[in-house]
Amino acid sequence: MKLLLKREYGKHSTRGTVSLNGNPLCKTLEPSISTENRLCPEGLYRLACDYDEDKGWHLYFEADGRRIEIRAISLSAVKDCIVPITCFKESIPLFTRLACRKLTDRLMDCMEEGEEVWLEIYSVVKLSKPKRWRLNPQNTLQAQEG
């Protein structure tokens, strides 16, 4: 099974959408690329599950020698973590525990059957406005915004 996480980098946070076979499963929230917290690089990662008394069941993968967890957590404490979210309301993430539980339950069922689960992280680069070209007085091409 291969999940896709499509990222959109923002000034204050990095948002994303996790999908399976083209169907969205949940949205995600990560720290901004401009903060001191490092995002895990884009690429393909094998997911595993783990249990902790404090955190319960959660998913994780290894990237850059770090353990990146996929779990519900306070947004102020987000570090080396991807937070699943059901939806946003006025830029406020809602139902993080529900999204995390649904995602973990679905993937753990597949893992228990012996299926490998992979997560591919990628982003779509937004193209800037095309530049129009015009001749300047010296008869050379010059780009202009517009």
C-alpha cells in the first residue's frame, strides 16, 4: 500500500493532504519550513506502528536519522511530527485525535495482514505569473511583470 502526502509550504505552517488511490484520507499540519524545526525531506518512507503508554498507538518512520511520528499532538509542541487533521475552520485545525485514530486503525489493519505501508511525501510547486516580454528602446527583450 502506498499513501501520498502532498505538501503545500506556507509562511506559518506546512499543510498537506494524505491520500490513498486518489481518495483523500485526512489533512496534515507540520511546522513551517522557515522555523528552526526541520521538516523531513520529501521522499518515500516505510511506515511502522508503535505503542507508548502516554501516546497510545501511533505511526512513525525514519528520516535523516530522526524518528518522525504521525500522531495527534499540541500544535505548539510539534517537532519531528506530522499531525493528521480532519478539517480546518478559519485556519484552526479540528478533530486531530479523530483523524489520527482513523488513519492509524486503517493502516494497522493492513500491517497486521503483513502488507507493507509506504508514505511518499512530495509537493507541488506553484508557478509564478508568466512574464510578458517587450522591446525596450535599445531593441532588446526585457521582461515585465504583469
